[in-house]
Amino acid sequence: MIYLSKTHREVTEKYINFAHQGIPGSTILPHDKILEKNDASEVWFFGILRGTNLVYEHCAENKIDFYYMDRPYWGVSRQDPYFLRIVKNGHVKNFIDNRPDDRFKASFPFEIKPYHRNGNKVMVCPPTQSIGTFFNCEDWLEKTTKKLKESTDREIIVREKPYNPEAYRGKDGVIHTGKNNTKVPKQKIDWNDVHALVTFNSSITIKALAHGVPVFTDKNNCAYPLAETDVGKIDTPRYEDPRPLFYSLAYGQFTGSEIKNGTARSILNGR
């Protein structure tokens, strides 16, 4: 049986309905009801809040195929064409498969520039509080900046995500969010002055690579195949052609129409 988990949030419930239309015979249930089922062959859900984190963990632990839906690597999800990334059995597509450039050409919004190699600053983009809670890496920023300061004399700039509400895991294991206490003004980035980007899982790595800036990431990042993972090597990053990565990621995100007509599921299953 194929189950889809309710998001319990009106603005995202439509994404689950998209998938429901593309999977005849599937059933939409609250997350706790899905956890009670013993006949699940695959499960679809959006994000890691309001109980879907438990669905993620349950499927991973019990080796049930799951399809994780979230904001795209590039493009917009909140309005037509409703781009979403969908990952089979993972949080991001952190590998490169050999794909043509057709989907990339149809949707990629940035000009790809060569690595400029003349930046003076290191930009650090920490995980949001909800991601920190989910991946148990609440101390990522502290540890990362400490090692960076030990490894380089370059200026280190921390750029928080503008929307970053407080998050905590309840006694039932569900990740909840509270107030958004961040006050980060939206600022234009001068990529020519950035030597390298350091982040955990943020897809800002795509924009950085397109603007000629190398990246340092964790394995839970879509740019992981091109990234250096040891920030102790911050002064000697990797400089690799990002195009194969972009071609691959374009086959890991889909429009609302492609989700509704079954194209997304077909591609993800190698058909």
C-alpha cells in the first residue's frame, strides 16, 4: 500500500494532493496513522515538521521506500509551476547520476560563471533550528566557526536564514517550531568577494557554485559531490565543473504538473 502523510498545514497540503493524483490507489493519512500501518510499500511526505520527521525515521529504520518532498534546489514552490525536490530514501540528492542537460536548460535561473579565485571572505550559512534538531547538529555553527578561525586569516561572515523559528523535539518525538526570533535583513551577496561558502545542508551552494564560489558542506547537501568537507582546508577548496551536478539535480526536482501526472515518480524509479 502507498501512503501519503498529511502536512497539517493548508499551504503545503496541496503538495501531498499533487502526489495523490499521480499515484492511483494511494491513501492520505495523518502521520501517526501511517506509523501504525504494517502494509506500507512506499510513503510520501513533505518536510520534517508536525510529525513527518517520525515518518522519515520510521521508513528509514524499517527499510520502507520513502519519497521526501521539500523546497527545490532552485525555482519557486509556492506558486506555479510549483517546483519541489523529491528524494527517494533521502533528504537531498547528494550524488551525481549521468543525466542530459534538457531539464537543466529548461529551468536553471543563473548564469554559470568560472571560479574567480579572488575572494577575501568566507561565508558561513548555518542550518536552521529545525534542521539542527532533526540532524542533531545544534552545535554546528560553534564548531565550524571555531575550526575556521584556527585555519584561516580570512574574514568570516555568518549569514543566518531570514526565516528561522525556534525548534524543539517534543516528548512524542515530533519536531515543533515556535517563534521566529531571527532579525536578518535581506542583503545582496557580493559573490566576487566570497572566497568560499561553508554550509550544512542549505541549497545556497547551488547559487554559490553558479557564481564561481567553491563550497564546503556536509554529506546532507546537494553539492556534496563537488564539496570539500574538511573546513580545515578552507584556503584550498575544490574547483570542479558544476554542470554535471546541475544536470543531475534537475532530474531530482519537478513541477506540480509532473508530480500530478506521474512523471516525477517514474523518473525517480528509473523508468
